[in-house]
Amino acid sequence: MQSFSQKVYAVVSKIPRGKVFTYAEVAKLAGNPKAARAVGNILNNNRNPKVFCHRVIRSDGSVGGFAFGNSKKIKILRSEGVNIQNGKVIR
């Protein structure tokens, strides 16, 4: 049986280029809808480049944290076609 962390990594690794999910959406898809904060903690420890943690944002649309800094996260998301204005993703 997969751990919650493994489920989170599986969900996030399938987020397509140009799309984003919120931490809450990832938590729900991984089987624990109340674990959005845990998703953030799990992704903070991610070192696998195939787990696209830059594609996970806060529920209010702001980009949230990123190990390499928010400006890098915004740059990557924009390069993938995600529309960001004033630090928030326009969905």
C-alpha cells in the first residue's frame, strides 16, 4: 500500500505542463482532503525532478513556496504557459 507521500508524488508527477493544482486539490486526489498543509510539507522535501512541485499553488491563486524561490517558480510557470498577474495564477 502506498504512503500518503507516495500518493502525493504520484498526483503531482501527472500534472500536465501549463496546468496547476492547489495544495488542497492534490490532498483530495491523494486521498486526504484535509491534508493540504501536509502536501506542502511533503513537496518541500521533494528532490525528484519528475515530481513537478512548481505546478502546485495556494488556494487563493498565489504561487506559494518553492525551494528555489518564488521568482524562479513564477518564471518556470510562465515558461509553461501559465498566466500569472500580481503573483497570482489566473485560471
